[in-house]
Amino acid sequence: MINRKENVKIYNIGVVENIKGAVNIGGASKPENLEKFRKTLKDLPKKQTIVIYCGCCPMGKCPNIRPAFNLLSAEKFTNIKLLELPDNIKIDWIDKGYPIE
């Protein structure tokens, strides 16, 4: 999606490095960052493709993914994607040579 320059909004909802083109929201487990995310989303169309990711720890233990995903769902966004980083951003993104800023 990044290489094809698709109309996608990418949000870093964790406390990790930014992948290319991502907007850093901060850890979505913190209420102030979740509110920042809500404000960032307010002018986007509900059909906008949105990718969220964290990568701070294994996905099953991540404290940030669920609050961000729940917010997007509550705000009625219909094209939500989660970047799958099963272990963390270093192993599953950086070490594979994918772009970061």
C-alpha cells in the first residue's frame, strides 16, 4: 500500500518507531492519546482506509491495539486494517528491511 501510494492513513498507536508515512499518536492505552486519535480522525470520511499498528510487544499482549480499534469501530469507520506484527516492530518490520522514518 505504501509503495503503491494508495490513499491510506497509517497510525502508530504505540510507543515504537514510525513506519514510512505513519502519524504518531502515542500509546492508545493512555486516555490522552486516545482522545488525540479521536481528534485526528474527526474530519476523515468513514470509508477512508485506515491502518493501525503498534509493535511494542507480541500482538496478543498489546495494550494499545484494542482501544484504538474499538475507537475506530465506535466512530463508524468501515475500512479498518491492523498491520500484523506478531512479535514486535523490530522483528516483523525493521529487520525485514521495511521502511521507517
